[in-house]
Amino acid sequence: MRWLFKTLLWLIVLGVITAAAVGGLAYYWVNKPLVLQSPEIDVRIPSGAGPMRIGQLLVDQGVEMPAPAFGWLARLTGQDRSIQAGGYQIRQGDTLVDVLRRMAQGEVTQRRVAFIEGWTVDQITATLAKHPDVNQTLEDELLSNHAELASRLGVDKQRLEGLLFPDTYVFSVGTSDEEILLRALRTQDKVLEDAWRNRAPDLPLKNPYEALILASIVEKETGRADERRRVAGVFINRLRVGMPLQTDPTVIYGMGDRYKGRIRKADLRRDTPWNTYTRPGLPPTPIAAASRASLEAALNPENHDYFYFVARGDGTSAFAKDLRQHNRNVAKYILGR
């Protein structure tokens, strides 16, 4: 009996030592830096993915480890039900414990994409299409068809032009292009609603969309903050008396791919829906993404009696009340006389 007792005791001690060794080894393994195939690895965890599937996703993306290890650790620590979907970045020096904690706490990797004031929809979608961290879900054929793209995003207009607010958007890795465009749409709706609510009285603008059209013209006509309201006032004065806006950026927009960097007299005479030399009033749509400042300028223009302006060549404009003064300004600043 004494022999049996000693044998059992030794077996228990050996088991404890073995368990401690295995536990120590496991602790060391999950806390040692992971071996990665590149300095940084981005992985997208889809909604509903279990810990075992996530482990395989990590291995597929270049994390060198046994695929089940992530699932075992998640279940042993009770974090398997806390893992949140989204994009995560794994960096050199991260341990498996670090990665699991980050996913359980939802510390998704953030990225940025900027839509610039004055950009067209084509420029915005092209930027999204080139972003390596955006999940591309919109087909090329859809992106090139403005009416279908607007319909896909739930917009009841033939074009998205001007409806995507220019801003820097922060998103998690793997966010879809459609989701980012919808955010830009919602932001523009809110900005436009606020600006329209605070507009000056008695403007010759029927609705917020017309304000957006005018703001897009102001955006393309001047980059100077101190001239936006004055430029907007010129166009408001013209609209009030039924005078054509005669603004080159609308002509350029109507030319589309025919524009090669220069406008000729024939282009000013060639009629398009956006040619404000051949057609009175506002064009049918905005011509670019307008900044908040341009929108506020369009809805709170400077009160003056200028009807003309011309670029001086130094970033500023010369304003005139009548055609005679305007022609003198053109001769001086454009023709160099």
C-alpha cells in the first residue's frame, strides 16, 4: 500500500509539473511576438465569424501560427463572444493576446479618405476605387453611369454631382465604397439643411438644390475665402434681373471629355444644358462638390451692385458695376493693355 501511495503521489507531482510546464509554455507562446510575413497585416473580420474561422483568416493573411490557437485562446479566456467585426491591423511586436484583446474591445484600424472641394463625382469615385483599404463593391459600369449610381444610393436625381460633401472621412479597414458615399450624402444633406435654414431673405433661389448649384459655381469661380460672398452676390444680382450667369466653369462641365484645358469661342456658343452663356438661369445640376463656406456664401451673399468680375491673375478678382468698367478690367488684366 505504501508503494502504491508513493507511486500515486509521484504521478500527481509529475502531472502538476507537466501541467505547469505546458501552462508556462502556452503562456510564453501566446505572449511572444507573432511572426508576420510583412511588417503590417490588415485583416477584415466579417460579422458572425467564430474564433476558429478568425484564426484561419489570420493564417491566410500571413500570421505564422497554428490556425486553431486563436480559437483556443479566445474560448479559454472567455472572449470568444466579445469579438467584434471590422478591420484590424496586426503589427510587428504584437502577441496573440494583443490581437485577441484588440478584437474583443473593437479597436478597429482607422483609415482616411479625403474628398476635395471642387471635385466632381468622377474624381471622388476614382479616389475611392484607388484606396487600398476600401472594400470595392461598386462595379466600374455602375460608377460610369451617373443615373444608375444615383439610383443605387437612393437618390431621386439623375446625377450625384454636388450631393457628396467634400470632407475627410475616417473609416475602418474594409468599409465599402458604397457606405462611404452614403456617409458623404448624409453629411451633405445635414450641411445643406442647416445652411438653407439660415439663408438671407428674398433670394432668387427656389429650393436648397438651387442653392447647392449656385454654391458649386462659387466654389469653382474663386478659391479666396474673402471673395466668396462677393462673387455669390454677382450671380445673385444677375439672377434677380434675368441676366445670363455667363460663367466658364459651367461651360467646362458641360463639355465633359471635350475639355482639354482651354475654352474657345466656339465652346461658349455650343449649347449644352450647363452652358450659362446660351441658357439663362442656373444650370440643371451642381458642377462640383461645394464647401460649407461656398454654400454659406451662396445663401448669404454680399449685398452690392456688381454684375461683373474678372480674374486679375494673382488669385483676386476685379469687380465692375457695368459693362464699360468690366471691359476696361478685361483689357487690363486679361489682354494686358
